Amino acid sequence: MAPKLAKESTLALANMKMYMVVYCHEGEKDPHIVQQWFSLAFFPLPSILAFPLKHLPCAVISKMSHSQEHEVPERVHADTESKHEEELRYYTTVTETGTQEYNNKQDAADAAGDQSSADIHDKELSDGVARVEAAQKVWGKRGYIFLLCGLFLASYIYSLDGVTTYQYLATATSALSEHSMSGTVSTAGAIIIAVGKPFMAKLADYIGRGETYIVVVVLYCVGYILYASAQHIDQFAGAQIIYSFGYTGLQMLTQVVLADVTTLRYRAFWIGVMTMPFVINTWIAGEITNGVLSGGGWRWGYGMFAIMVPACLAPVIGSLLWGQWKARKLNLLQEKYNPDKNFFKHPIRASKVAFRDMDIPGLILIGAALALILLPLTLAPSASQGWNTPSMIVMIVIGCVLLPVWAVWEVVFAERWGFHPIAPMRFFKNYNISAACFIGFFDFVSFYLQYTYQYSFVAVVKADWSLRDLSYFSSTQTVALTVFGMAAGIILIWWRRPKWLLFSGLLIRLLGVGLMIHSRGANGTDAELVWCQILQGIGGGFAAVIMQLVAQALVAHTDVAIVTALVLLITEIGNSVGSAIATAVWTSQMPNELAAHVPTDNQTLLNELYSSITVIQSYPADDPIRQGAIAAYDQVMFHLVLGATIVAIFPPIVAFFFVDDITLDDKQNKLDNRDLTGKKDTTADKAEENV
């Protein structure tokens, strides 16, 4: 019985192999995909059938599909044509994982944790990437400079928006008689800014970079028009949600287009350049907001951006769309026309294609999970029962359950059911992506642990500082971050080893945070306090640009947008977690510390001291009430800074052990040896093979 079963199984397997060959040949299907279908179809069968079928080399299948009689050859001939050899190498790369037949290019992909990423450029090239690569073939030097100027202008308006409009929130909600809702409105916006990043990245890949910029402009304009015309708080909250999608989209697109049009060697420098507007606008934001609030009012403060944003984004949009048009006219843009993507002719089919290509189920799962986690973190401190509120715990639990559900969907089901996942398996295997996310998360947790209440702390402790001194101090770290971020980019142009500059920056940041334990204000001089901020800015500037660069360097161009979104998303979560922990520590410890250090039994006075720093500032520096408040603030800040220091230990450890020691070159990424136009450098491949 056993020999008969083995014989029949072998015959059945041979027939299945033959059918795969014929099917691939006649229907021009990808043998790798067909192999997956058969593996899934026969998964319940005994391993004698499933295992050989799963590991059947598609290189052999590809060779057989060119045979007129569809006979299985005994060996692959060594003298095949060069084009066919490339196909063989591609299929071998995709399917024969773990063999020793890879060239050095594939070894680089293995080091990145995914064995198919190096050749994914041709296999899964998105329309957005194809268009921006084609546009770079026609821009020329002037067009390239014009685009970079457009990106700088977009960064400037993004920065000006970020440092001014948030100051109108309190005035606007008060005018609508709903000042107590300002925290809820801010929370809703913060969540959208975080979870909207993957959506905007997918949109940029699906419809194109320039087209997504147009979507951003529409969202901005609609949001700001609703802001300016809001008569009720619900209209104002709706404006906040729409605007937040535009705001996070503008941030995402600027970073993605920079990665599209700059090589690894110069990318960090240009990332630093695009942050320079924050230095400029930091000093003029106060003058602008004062002029707006005393003149046109908060409605004009919002409404003027509905005019300024389209004007400032017009150059970058025009540059991208002109490049696409010119490349298409010269037949340099080889788009794969799919009539099912035409919303005007086939709206239902196009909706189905978009549903799969953008991985809408994955976006919904990750958005819901993060919203349910971030919402309690921001609302619990102000809730009547704090973390004892049942709804807060329920939201956290559901959010934490949805995260692994999302991961299972992305890894197991999305590609199997024809979707283009947000985070495919190659992302989970890529240590550099994981390391960048880990570093960004813990770096932001550490930063916001000690930054959330730093201004209040310094305003109480430094009685001799003026409002201008406080403003300059608050801007010290921002300026240092920007200046040394660009300095890191300049260093990497000549010294092309980002790992060690990242590691050094994280150590410097750790030093700056650790010194705050002694120099946090009450125990240190003004110079010590300021130098702690400068050191944190130096280290943070190095880390911020390199962390993103490392994640982008070891993925294919078609993955750059979503990888950038994931890194920025995780850092935003670190922001929320750090702020939530700081708020929880502050609200739980400060009342007790004030009661212990302030020489009074007047509970009303203690409540006033807790609720407002202006009440504390009204007392002279040598007053016992002021001295007691300083001692209380000093004690609570010690716990926050100590926690920030402990958390800041982890990022340099991760950078040392898990970030690859790559050398930056004049390519778009380190995997596929392609330039910014998508052209493959065959000489580099041959050189690697000889090595």
C-alpha cells in the first residue's frame, strides 16, 4: 500500500508541476504567484505533496515555460541569453530562500531582513514612484533647483502654521463659549495627525506625489475656511479633523519627496535644510500672533492660511505635475494602464482596486487601534476619576488587542487576498526599520517626559528671568535641533557612516538629559540649565535626521513612503506616551509636594498654587510661599528627569547593536543599485559579483 501511495503521490506532483508550467506559459502568469496558489490549495494534504510543491524552484518552472513541449529539463543551461539569465536570477532570488546562489546585492537584502526587497522595484513599483522617477528624467538642473525651492517654501508654511495657529485655540474656543472643550479638540487633532500618516503615504503611492499635494491643499483650505466661519464648537472640531489630515499630509509629503529626489549621501543635509524655517519662525511667531489677535482677530488668523497655503504649495505641485506631463509626452513614463482604475468609466471597479491597493482594512485597523490607545492617554489625566474611569481602561484594552490583529492581517492575510499591505512581512524582518521606530519612540518618550512641564518649572524656579528670557530658553533646544540636524547632514556628505554619528548623537542627548538631574533649575546655574538644552539639541539633531535616513536606506524605493510614515507614526506615539506619563506624574505628585513644602494649612491657597503658575510668580523670590513652591516643583521635576534619563539609555543601545553599518552613496537606496530615475547601475552589480 505504501509504495503504491508513494508512486501515485509522485505522479500527482509531477502532473501539478506540469500544469503550473502550462498555466504560466499560456496565461503569462508569475510562476511565484502560481506556486503560492498551489501551496495554499494543497496545504491540508500530506507533507509528501505539500512540501515538494512549496519548495519547487521557480527558476526551473520559468525555464520550462519556454519549452514548446513543456517537458521538465534535467538542468538549467548555463548558456542562456542575458535577459533570461536576469529572469532566472530574479525568480531564484524570490523563491530559493536560504540557498548559496545569491549575488552580493541579494546578500544586502538579506542583511536588511527581507530576501525579495532588492528586486521589488520592478515587481511592485507604485504609480506614485514611477511618476516621480520619470519626472526626474526631464527636470534638469534648473527644474531640480526649482523643486527644492518649492519644498523649502512648503516647509516654511508648514512651520509657520505650526508655531502660530495653536495659539489661537484658547481665544477661539472662548469666543464660542466652549473653552473647556479646547483640550478635547486638541486631542482629536493630535490623533488624526498620528494615524493619518500611513493613509497619506498610501495615497501618495497610489495617485502620485503631486496629486496628493493637491489633496493636501484642499484639506487645508476646507479646514481653515471652516475654522474661520465656525459658529459652534462642533463645527470647530470638524474643522480641526479636516485640517489635521492636511497638516500631517504636508509633513509626510515633504519628507517623502525629499527621499524621492535626493541620494543617500545628501539626503540628511536636505532634511536639515527643510527644518530651518522653524528657527526663523520661532522668533517671529509672537509678533504675528500678537498682531493678529489685536487686529483682525482669531478668525483672520486661521483664514489667512486658506490663501497662503495654496500659494506656497503651488511651486512644488507645478514642478511635480509638469515633470510627469513632460515625461509622459516624451514616452519616458511607462505606466501600466489599468482601465479598472478609471473612476469615471468604472467607478465600482476603481473603488475595489483602490480598496485593495491602499489596504483600507489595514488602515482602519491601525487607525482604530492607535486612536483607542492615544485617546485615553491624553484624556485620562483630566477625567473626573482619572485612570479609574472604566471607559479609559476599556479603550486601552481594545486598542492593544487590535494591534496584533492588525499585524496578523498585514503579515498573513493581506497579500494572500490580493491587498497591498501597509507593513508587509519584509518590514517586520528588517532590523533597521524596527530599530528606527524603537529609537524614535523612546527618544520622544524621554524628551516629553522632561519637556511637558519644563516651561512651567523654569517660570517658577527662575524668579529673576523675564518673559523674554523664558521665551529664549524655550527656543534653545529647537534651534539646536535644527542647526545640528543640518550639521549632521554636512558631516555625512564626507563621512558616510550614519550608524556611528547616530550612536554619538544619542549618547550626547543622554548626557544632556542626565545632567538635568543636577542642573534642572533649583540646583544649577543658568548656564548649566541652558547647556543641558543645547546638548540635548545637538544629540537630538543628529538622531532625528539619521534615524529616518537609516530606515529609508535599506528598503526599495517603492517602500520609502510607507516606511517614512511608520517611523514618524511611532515617534508620534512616543510623544503621546511621554506627555501622558508626565501628566500622570505631575497631577499625582504635585498636590502632595506642595502640601509638604509650602508653609501653610490653607487648602484654598494650595489649590490655587497647583492650578496656576501666575499665582506662584506673584510671590517674591525670597517669600516662604515661593520657596516652598520651588522645592515642590524641584522634587516633582526630579522624578520626571530621572525617568527621562532611564528611558534615554535604550536608544543608543539599540543603535549600537541593531543598526547596520552602511556607507552612504549616490543611490536612492542601498538595495537595488538604482539612481533617482530608477535606472539600474549594472556596473555596480558586476563589481559586487566579482567581489
